[in-house]
Amino acid sequence: MSVALCVGTAWAGVDVNRADVAALDGIRGIGPSMSRKILLEREQGKFKNWTDFMARVPGVKDKTAAKFSAQGLTVDDQEFPEIPQSHHN
């Protein structure tokens, strides 16, 4: 049982401000190209929050950010806030 618990938490906690390419590539939807963009932007300064991350990384909007967050990606150790039900795309 303890093995399952360890496996369940192994993928969690990939923070964009500390992750390397391999960790970022482990998030479904982030491939080598996006990983490079994230790392290049991070060299300019750490991401302050999800809004900052989405503004600086092309192709990441609310739905994509929510998917990444659901897989364990965080920005400054924060999960992506839930999208309000009334939000229209």
C-alpha cells in the first residue's frame, strides 16, 4: 500500500520555476518546443503566478493551464485556480 502512495505522489509538484526539461516534458501537452520556451522565459526571471506564466508562454491559455495544473504543474507552488463555470471561451 505504501508503494501506491509513493507512486501517486511522484508526479505531483512539477513547478515551472524549478523544473528541468525532463520534468516539463513529463507533463502531457508540454513537448520539447514548449519546454524550451518555458526555460528561456524563466531565464528572464521566475514566473510570479499563472497569469504571468500564460502571458509569457505562447499557446498557454486558461484551458491549457488547467490541464497542466491537473497533471501536477504549479507556478510558484500554486495550482491553477478553477475556471468559473460562467467563463465563456
